[in-house]
Amino acid sequence: MNNDTTFFKGRTGLLLVAPLCFSLIAGCSSIQDIDYSEVDLQGKIIEVNAEEAMILIEDQTNGQVWVDVSGLNDGIERLHSPLEVNVWLDESTTEDTSTIEKAERIDVIK
């Protein structure tokens, strides 16, 4: 009987830590499921206007498009020419026929 308690004594922590590790791994894989099929613009930044918080993107299908980045939390400091980016647009501006779109999210590709 004494041998049974010494067997479990060192392994109790392992029994508690193993499920925690598996749950962290499973949680990390689903933290940010990005659907790249819904990207509105994809291309290179041609010009950055920091005063107006706007960037000009050469989109692969739509040509040159001005994008308002004033609503983004991470700011315009990280955006510069010639970065390649994916842009998700604010749905309220995609219905409009304006020449300036408002970015909801920007991911830098390279």
C-alpha cells in the first residue's frame, strides 16, 4: 500500500498539467481563424499620407484605391511603401460609390 502512494506522489502534477497543455494548444489554433477569401483588397502600398491617415494601394483587381486607415488601432506608423497588404473594408463604405474606402483591418503580407 505504501508503494502505491509513492507512485502517485510525483505524478499528480503531471496529471494536472497535461490536460492544461492540451487545452492551450487547442485554444491557440482557433484564436484567430482568418478567412482570406473575404479579403476586399490585396496589393502593394504605393503612397502613404500620414496627415490624412490614408494609404494608396495598387489592388490586383481594382487598380489604385485610397484607403482611410484612421479607424485602425495600430496606426499608420507601421505602413509604408512598398509593403504588400491584405485589406478588409468597412462594410458601410463598400456599398457607397466613393473613391475612398475605410479599412476595418489591414494585414501586412511582406
